[in-house]
Amino acid sequence: MEIYLMQHGPSLPKEQDPDEGLSPEGEKRIHASGKALKKMGIKFDAILASTKKRSLQTAEIIAEEVGFSPERIIETERVKAMSPPEEAINALAEMSGYTKVLIAGHLPSLAGVASFLLTEGSTATVAFERGGCCRIDVEELPTHSGRLRWYVTPEQLNLIAS
């Protein structure tokens, strides 16, 4: 399975939007990230998003840009910011028929998921940036021996998109 992890885009402050949806700059950044993923030939069998507005908006924009039906996005508490990584891993393990899955989520849970997939007994640090994306390949789940194939920053995705 190819697992793609993306932190949601920059959001509005709580005072401006109690639900902390994406800011205009955040929407622009995620559109660029989605355009770049499409140019890279990336398609998804499934997209998971947390129930938080900024995560769902990120998933919807990426879906729109890569040609994935937004109605098929799976909203789940298992990829919220403070969810233990095992919850996301279990959600992925239940998707055994899928080969390319995107999680549009939050820190610190995304970093925990990456670390869980890549190491056992120690912590791998993947420096996520809002709108950046990484790909980790796994043979089976759960595993601690996934392979980090790449991490692309939002700036690099913007260059690819343009």
C-alpha cells in the first residue's frame, strides 16, 4: 500500500472562524499541492480526513484537483490531532483492498503515524509542513518497516504545480 500523509493547510484563527477552516492562503496552498500531485500522476483509491473543518477542506480540495469524488472521502475521528497513531494504522489496515490512500490530517498524529510505519522502539522525525506531502510504502499493516519514498514541501509542490 502507498500511504500519503498530508497536513491540512493553514487555517483561520479561532477568533475569526470558530471551526478554524482553511484561510484563503491555505486554500491556495492546498490547490497548488493538489495540482502538483496530479502532475506527478498520483491518484488515490481512498482519502481519509478528520472531522475537523480544515482537514476535510484539505481532503476535498485535493480530491477535486486529482479527480477523486469528494463524496467518497471518509471522515474519521481516527486521524484527529491527538489520536494515537495506532488508530490511523488500524483504519488503514481495514482498507486492505486499497493500494493508494491519502490521510489529510493534523500534527502531532501524522508525525506519529509516520514514525510508527518507519521505526520500532525509537522515533523517526518527519518534519511536516502544512500542505506538504509524504509517501510511505508498506507491504502489510501493521508494520514498523515501511519505506519513506519521498517528502515534498509545500514550496516544492507549488513549483511543480506552476
